[in-house]
Amino acid sequence: MVGQAFCRGIVLGICWGIGAAGYAQTPSAATHRADGLSYRQQEQWPAAIAQFRQAVALEPDNPQNYVLLGWTQHLAGQSQDAAGTLWEGVFRQPMAVAAFNALGIVYLVRGERIRQFCCTPGQRC
């Protein structure tokens, strides 16, 4: 009886250790953001964008991921994609000021004016 419990404990410990090791080897969203920033600094746009896409997939409610991805798309000359990514970040987190700032710059560089984001009843938007 004691021997069986001991063996089960060892097996569970080994399985837990394997699971923990496997989890530790899986990059987190923070790791993807850091790698993306490193690639972006080197102007390796496709690699940076791929890393930021992974961060978005892992943390879809984190507006920082959308800002990093959208801004990198903008720097890579992918203006349309950048605007779409930044809008998605805004829709998920409407108070994400950094996303609005980046979106404004994307539109400004494109030569487009952005309509007011919020209109009160009776206003023309």
C-alpha cells in the first residue's frame, strides 16, 4: 500500500515535471513582444509582425499587442493592415489611448482625416 502510493507520487511528480518543463518552453506573449521589438529595431518587419501576431493570439484582450502589431505594420508600409489591427484593439479595449494615438498617426501619414470618434446626439459626424 505504501509502496503503491509512493510509486504514484513519483509518477505524478515526473508527469508534473514534464508538464511544467513543456509549459516553460512555450513562449509567453511577453516573450513574443520582446522578440518582436528586437526584430522591429532591426527593421525585420515580417519577423516582427509574426511575433506580434503570436502575442495577439496568446493575449487577445491586451491592447498593447494590437498597438505593437499595428505600429509595426505601419512602419512596414502596410497602412491598411495597420489601421485594421489598431481598430481591432480599440474595439476590444475602447479606452486604449495608445491605440487611438497610433491610429491617428496612421491616418495622418495616409493623408486622411479621422472623423470624431464620439458624437453627441444631433451632431454631424
